[in-house]
Amino acid sequence: MASMMTFATPGDGKPEAGTLAELGGAPTTYIARQPIVDRQQQIFGYELFSRTSEQAQSSTVHHSAATDTALMFNALSNFGTDALFGDKAAFVNCAIDGLSGEHFEIVFSDHIVLELPRVPGDDPAGIVAMAEQAKSLRQRGFSIALGAFGVTKAYAALLPLVSYVKVDVLSVPAPAVEQIVRLAALHKNLKLVAEKIETSDQYRRHFDLGFHYFQGFYFARPQTVAAKVVNPAYANVLQLMDLVLKHAELHEIEEVLKRDPALSFKLLRYINSSGFGLMCEITSFRHAVMILGFNKLFRWLTLLFATVRNGSVAPALARTAVTRGRMMELLGHKLLSPDECDNAFVVGIFSTLDVMLGVSMEKALSSVQLPENVSDALLHRQGVLGPFLQVVEACENSDFETLEMLAMALQLDGAEVSEAHLHALAWTETLGI
């Protein structure tokens, strides 16, 4: 092995890795959740609310179909349903004009309860239309909730589709509440939720009336949780949408995913969510696309394009991640199986995820399920893939002494490592990043 190895670096010759700390600072998004408890005061579910900041007590944005879509997609792609509500029910308020939205096509419906609003003026035609939409949503697996108005005669056609009636105890008079309880008892599958419970007396009274669930400041105020947002480049999202519409070859779709670490991260987190019910983690982009299918992938991309904010990952950081992934993939061709080469690319492209998000790597990886060997490489530089990442990092930092030792341990010579680095840089350049 040669005692001196030379490696190409982009731009002015300085290693990109040296500037990673300066490139982070992803924007933050917020969702508030308020617990809903059962009669044993155990958490049954959460109601989710949009928030503009950690301190905000309410949403300052007018509730609409667009905000519904943003909230649902935010929960799905930026937080992850496992972290946000797990196996509990998630109550989400819906606008009338958003009930036919495409976001319902990609949401895991098992634990989602859609709170439908009152039809203006209790218009009979409007109620019939809402009933048809509610029927379609029920068929997809969603549960439906209405306010106290749901037990009135005007909504009789809709009520058989309803699983929950939420009663605002601060605005509904006590005699009316008792009437609601009597009417609800006529429907065996209907559960009553007392909301805005603020005192022990209110809780005890509605407990004695037979309410099934309870929500309000007496139990807990809404808690705002935050997540860092890594946005993909719009151009890449658009290109993927075009390829999907054309039913392009899987390798063409895979190439676009490989050039955008934010896009690939969001996709893997989405498909590895427990809502898919998969028996194993998906780390290959090709496999992810096959599992998802063109139709669902297109819907997901459409919502991604509609809801992401301007300002993608810093280009230099994206270049570093993509170059690392490609270089590790190339180095692995000699020593690893095809599946492990895919994993090597994932390690490389996710190796800057902590900087993208501005959090520790441990926290960054908590929102996406990865195989143990991938996590070991990212967290500890260990396992089968860890040494490959160390080689790439040593290459970036021009740490030739360390690089020589690592390469020798992998039975790679200087020419092979240098060639892989050059090819990875050239490949990244062709992507236009």
C-alpha cells in the first residue's frame, strides 16, 4: 500500500466535513396534544392541535382544509405517529371542505378519529353530503366524532356512522347534557367524551352520568411537542412526481431519492411507521417504492410538495451526505452483499442527519426505524458498516494516517479508496446538488 494517498475535495480543496457544524439549523414545527382519559383516568388518546410556536396557546391560523392537511402530514412525516400518539387514539378536527382530501389516502387510519364540524344552519343537503363522506372515511378505517349536535334529529342519518360524541361541558347546559346521555344510550356503539373538564366536581358529575372519556385542564393542559423539519428540494419532489406519473423504472426513482437525504429520510420514516404493519424494517429505497406502490407514493409526494416550507437542507450539507452515501456504496461493492451495499448508502446519507436537525444523532434516529447494523454505524462507528463510514470521514478530513489504517483493515488499497471518492464526487456533481 502506498505511504501517501491523495484524495479529491470539492471547491477550494477544504474538506466538507469541517463545516458541518455551521450548516445545521433546521426549522422547527409544533403540534400540541391534550390527553383524553378513560373512566380509570388512563390515557385513551390525544386531541391534536396545530401550533406556531412552543409558547402558543392556540393556533393563529384560520382552520381550513389546508391546515388540516398540514397538521396530518406534519404528524406523519415530521413527528412520526409512533412518537406522537403511539397506539392511542388521535382526535383531529376536520373542516367540511377537507373531508375528501388526498391526505386521508396516505394516513394510517387505525387510530385516527376525525372530528367533523356542524353543518352551517344544519342544512339537510349539507348533512347528507357529510354523511356520504363520513361513510367513505369509515370504509377506509377512520373513526368519526361529532359534537353535542350529533344526537339531534337533524343528524339522525349520520349518527350510525359516529363512534364518539364530544360534549363541551362549559357551553352545554346541564339539562341538555342529561338529554344527550339519554339519546346516546340508544346507540350501543356510541361513546361519550366530556371535554373542557376543569374541576373535580365537573369530572364527578359527568362520570356519574355515564360518560366514557374525559378531557380538560383538570387532567392536563395541551402539551406542545416540537420536531425539526428537514425539507427536500422542490425540484427533486417535482421530478419524482413526474417519474411516478410515468410509471418510470424503479432505478430511475431510486436515483432521485438518493440525491436528496431529506426526501429519503422522510420516506423511510413514513414507510417504517407501525401503521404499515410490516414485519421488517425497510431500508432499500427500491423496496420502499415497491411496498408503497405508485399511487400511494404519488399522493405522499403531492402532500409533501404542498406542505413543506421553503428552504431545503443547506446545499453543502446535502452534498456531503450524498457523497458519503455513494462512496460507501462503491467501497462496499467489493466486500458487501447487494443488500448491505444499500444499507451502506443509507448510513452515508443519514450520517449528517444530526446536523440537519440540530439534535444529537440518538435523538435524530429515534424517529426512524433502522436495522441494528445501520444504527451501530451511525451511533458508534461499529458493526459491518462502521469502518466504511470512518474511511469516508477520514477521507473528508484528509486524515491520511487514520485513513491508511482503516483501509488496510478493510483490505482496500489507496487506489480503490481514491477512485471511490472521485467517482462519488463526480456522481454528486451530475445530480446538480
